[in-house]
Amino acid sequence: MRLIKVIADSGHLDTLASIARQYDIVDSWQGAAGEDGRIMFHMLVSDVKRQSVVDALQNVLGSSETARIIIQPVDAVLPRPAAPVEKGKKVTAAGSQTREELYDKIARGAVLDSTFILLVCLSTVVASVGMLEANVAVIVGAMVIAPLLGPNIAFAFATSLGDRVLMWRAIRTNAAGVGMTLLMSIVTGRIWQGSLDNAEIMLRTDVGLAGVVLALASGAAAVLSLITGLSSALVGVMVAVALLPPAATLGMMLGGGQFSAATGAALLLAVNVVCINLSAKLMFLFKGVKPRTWLEKTQARQSVAIYITVWIVLLTLLIIAIVLRHRVLA
């Protein structure tokens, strides 16, 4: 359940009240008009009707420069309202978040700033040290930091909405993160005097078909945890389908001149990236995450078709490469 606060000109009061009645929300009330002539209209909205109400409000207030729509979480309401039912309509599942809430949360992972770069650098150091020392606990710590997961989820989300600005921002952030990881790990591989063939490093120089299935399932689980707000589940996803350890392994193997092992690490990294993007996109599609207006939906359909086709082709090529590599090494 959410509390939606609408700040708008008093002339919109009747329209806001009409929306509240149309969607049969839990409760609504209004505040006194301020000196600027605007009012505060409150709506207590259930999860299943939240997206529909927000869309209706945007249709009415989208052109108003003075209107504001604020969505706040509600921990509990007493007395407890009865669970709403809408027959014949596809509604948002209970516990899921609106498109706008998801955008605010997911777009943060695509911001290329000093914090993101610092997280990439720190997690690269942690992952490299953990693998060089064969310390599983330290490697898991680097997985949980997981700065590279955010841009990939943001890219899948952007294609669902046809948002080219967020799409390119996610690509730029992801490229910068992977590039920084490779640069640091290549330097580490060149200056490291010890062996690069311990169990933890070699584990990330190979990938099989089971790894493909794991990456697909983990990418879908990541999106599902975001949509439903179960952030605790996201930690397990970060560990299950980590991107930074194979990227660091790739860099260290290149720096150490072990190009065959580097090829395996590159395949693992590529499989994880492709599977996360493909399964994330399919999950967004399955959960009905789409643009609000007809024009945006038309543009999004085009990008969705291209997006899914490209990732399926890439995954097919990667699976062929994995099979061929295993035959050569057998």
C-alpha cells in the first residue's frame, strides 16, 4: 500500500476526487489551499491499483508545471482494509512497485559518478586479493558489493520503456565499470609474482551449460526482487551471478600472459552479461512493465523485439563457443 500525495492547483480538485472514486481507492482526503492556490490531495491506494491511479494522475497533471505527485510507502493501516479485486482487468500484483518507483530505484545503478568508480575500484581490489589468496569469504564480499549489476539491470529496464537516454547512460556506466576493472586487474596480473592457477581463479576461467542456466535464473530473480521490493533476495542474486570476479580474472590472466585461461574468463563474463540482460528483459515483460503513453509503447515494442533478438543470438553464439572450447580442451 502507498500514500499518494498530489499537489496541484485547486481547480483540479474535482478531477482528483473523480479519480479517487473511479478507482475505488482505500481512502482520500484534502488539505486546505495554500497561498499559491495549490491544494494537497491525499490518496491511500492499494498495491493492485497503484499503477493505474498514478497513470491517471499523470494523464491529468502531466502538462502542469506546478503539480507534483509524491508516492510514499505505508507500513500499516488500521483498521486493515479488505483486499481489493478487479475482475476482467490486468492489475499490478500485490507487493509490486509502480513503473515510476522502479525507475527511481533502477536508474541510480546507471549513474556514472565518483561513487560508482570508487565502488568498482574497491570491489576489484577485494575480488583480486580474494582470488589470489584463494579466500572464499573475501571473494563473496566483492560479489555483494556488485557495482556492475546495476547498469545491466538498468539497460534491460530502459529497453522495456524505450528510454534511450537511460539506455545509453547504462551502456556508458557499464563500459566504464568493466574497463576500470580490466585495467586494474591487468596491472595486478603483470606485477603479481606468485601463481595464477589456484582453485578460485581457475574456477572462473571456465563455464558450462549449467552456468548459462544459473545466470538466466539469477537475472530473472534479480528483477523479481526489485519489482516486489524484496531487496534481501537481491544479495543472493549478486553472489549467484557475479560479474566482477570473472572480469578481474580476465584482466589478471591477460596481464599474466595466460591467454587460454583468459578466453575462458571472457566467456564466463560474456555469458553472465548476456543472460542477465536477456532474463531481466523477459521478466520485465512478464511483469507488465511498459511505458504509459501509446507513442512510448509503440517505440518500446520496436526496441523490445530488437533487444530480445540480439541477446538470443549472442547467447546462442556463446553456447556454441562454450561447446567448441570444451571439445578442444578435452
